[in-house]
Amino acid sequence: MTQGAGLGPEPGTSEGWRPETSAYGPGADPGRDTTSGFGHALTYETPLGYDVPAGHEAHDTAVGYEPTQPDAPLVPVDYTPTARDLPVITDVDIEGAGDRPGPLYVVGDVHGYLDELLAALRANGLVNEEGHWSAGSARLWFLGDFTDRGPDGIGVIELVMQLSAEAAAAGGYCRALMGNHELLLLGAHRFGDTPVNSTGGTASFLAAWRLNGGQPSDMERLEDRHLTWMSRLDAAHVTDGHLLMHSDTTAYLDYGSSVEEMNDAVTGVLQRGDADECWDLFRKLTKRFAFRGDGGAEAARELLGTYGGKRVVHGHSPIPYLLGEVGGEYPADGEERPHSVNGPMVYAENLAVAMDGGVTMDGTLLVAQLPLVG
């Protein structure tokens, strides 16, 4: 399928973000692929497993946002590119870019941290001081989750769209995958407070978006071209023996027995615009920990055996969570922090690579060249 190539935590509070207390008790492992993330007992699902910082609730409820066009699909069916929209890149374009493709890079979860993203891209020689593409024929993949929690999600989307055009002009490419927060933002914009069938009780996309770090400024700045771009993102891609996807879950398998079939099925869900069907997609792609612990390597083999590739490369679950070093409340300012993330985490018998460095937890926004060396 084609992808539009036209081409976060809450901004600083004194307490910072705190992962919620596990419903399984201190030190317990909530298990792999759990829908609710860390088992917070709320009246509606909180799949990402974060508490709301003090003062955040009042800030969000004051937005006064009202969803528009209640009967429109998430993907505008009458969409026509304009001068403001950048070109569509196909796999044929990518394969024909040259006899010797440039180096391959991946970016983990950004969550609105635009300054940190630019710094990481500069450090890897991918952009110049002005934030423009400077990597020639290099290939760059973003693994999703551009918005929420951090201060400038729309700025991040704008940058990715810009780099997609600039990289294509230079003989490389920049592409992006669908994260669960893209699904969340699309759903909040499209469905607002419309109730959805939630196993955790009555819920809506807008309530879940607010609870999981939705930024009113992102919603206010959201334009049709951003919505169209997000709606066209693939959910997974195989390149150079790497199966790239956002979430560390096997739930992708529910949508197809090949990457192409699965990507088309995900786009189809968004195209139909049914609230419950979109919620079910969001819920499934918010699952996590499929490759951690006993059975993790086998889960990775199942995905790789179905979709291809030799390693799964994912974001979504912060590395400190995968290491089991975060439990209970997140340390307050001045207290000892969890594991310092210096790079991607290779695990599950070397079959999985985690790329979420926990930028929302005072961690690191990871950019890495594949294959990993050392």
C-alpha cells in the first residue's frame, strides 16, 4: 500500500510522570501483552498505564473541544493533494532509489519532544543545524507515537513531513509507522465523547486521549493534512531483515497473514470510521510486553515467521519497563532515577530490539542505525 510522505510525558511538572501502581501487587509481573498496560483500576480503560499529573485534569477539561463532521470517515475519501501536501512514496520508488541504498536508521517514540528529536537527529548526522535533511541517500524510519505527553506533537509531525520531502529529493527517504497514539489522536478528533465498547467500563476516545497525555495545543493546531497523513501510515514494514512496528505485541496478526494484508486491514478500519472497530484496533495495538520473559522469543518468532524479517524492531514500551526497573510511583525530582538508557535494548534471544528510550520519563529519545553493531 502507499503511505502519505508529504511529507509524548506532559510538559514539566514538579512531580513528573508516574507509572501507575500495578494491580497485581508489588513486584508482580502483569504478564505479556496486557491490554491495560499496568493494570490501573479505573472506570474506563487506560491502556498506556500512566497517572494524570496534578493539575492536568483541569487543564484538559477546559479545552472545550467539539468534534466536527460526526459522519465522516477517519480517512477523507474525497482527499485531493494540494500544493501544501507533499508527495506519496511507494515501495517501487524506494527500491528504485539506487543500486546501493544508504544506511538505515530508526527513531523511537517522540511524544512531542521536538527539541530532543532535532538534537538526536543532528547527533546522527541526519539533519543540519537548521533542521533540514543532510543525510543524502540515508533511509530513516519513525516507529510512531509523535504526539501526546510532550509539548509540540504537531511540530514533530510537521518535521517528519518536511524531512520526507527533503530526503526524497536527496535520493534517500524518510517514512513513518502508525503508533497507538496516532490512533488515539485520530479517534479523539473523529469521535470525541462518543461511547465505545470498553472492557474497563464506559469510555470514549476523547477521555482516553486526555488521560494519556493528550495536549490541547496539538488538537487546536491539527489540520486536515495532518489527519490525512496519519490515516495513511502503515502499521509495519520489513526492510533489510528488520520487521519494523510500533508496539511490542502479536495483536498485529489479528489483521492479516502478511504485512501487506495487515496494513490494508488497518487502513480499512480507519476508512470505515466505526467507533467501536477503531477502538478495538487502538486497544489491540496498545498491548505490550509480547517479547519479554518466558515465551517472548517464541512470540517474536511467530511474528517473524508470518511477516518476514530476522528481528523485530519496536517502540511503545519504555526500556526501563522492559527491564522491570519501574514499579509503583515514579521518583520525584531529586530522587534516584531508574536505569539510564544509553541505546536500544536487544532481547528475546536477540530477536527483538526495543527503541523507546523513555523520553517521557526523563529518559532518552533514541535514534539508531541498523543493523546494531556490538
